[in-house]
Amino acid sequence: MDYLERARRKFAGDIYATETTGIIVEAAGRDYAKCSLETGPQHMNAASAVMGGAIFTLADFTFAVAANSEEMNTVSLTSSITYLSAARGGKLTAEANCVRSGRNTCHFIVTVTDSEGRVIASVSTTGFRK
């Protein structure tokens, strides 16, 4: 079974991300993941933009898929998000890449883009590996 199939099976149990929010795991590899979210009215805020919490959920879930690509159990210690552009709807894609992987900690950068390739948010996450 490849990384992608393992990731999809492992994270199918994350009901909030996969069913409630609607995030799809598109690609997964060692210390890497790509996930997407087709936004709808349920993801919008009062200003007709995608809610920051939905964007962060996409980024956090993508980090989790990437950081747990091996048989380890990784949880986030800290996350910092910078919103760079308003997302007005459509498909959002997040890509997580490992910057540093140590024995007990790891650090990832997650970039969220819209369907036109505009960077919507950048997330810096440090994880603890149990």
C-alpha cells in the first residue's frame, strides 16, 4: 500500500476534517501532503470570504497528514498562520513540506492557495513526535 492510500485510510477517522469540513487528501509522501477543500456557503463568513477557521483547519489537517506519513504519531506543538489574501470561495489547496525533522520534533511550512494559484495563507507548524 502506498503513502496516499495509507494516509486516506488513517485519516478517514478524522470526521471533522473529512466529513464536516469536506477536506480531501490528494497526495501524500514522506513528510509531504497535499489536501484540498471545495468551499461552499458553510465555509463563508459575514464578509463573504472563506472563514479563517476553515483555512486553518485545511492547513492543520494537511500538516497532520504530512507529519504522520510514517508509522510515527506526531501532534502539533505550535502553529502560526498568516493570512495573505482573502479567499472568496472555490477550491483551496494546501501543501505541507517538512523543513526540519528531528528525533522528537519536526517543523513544517504549509502553503494554502486558491484555484488561481494565489497564496491565501502561510502556516508554520512545529510538531512533537511521540
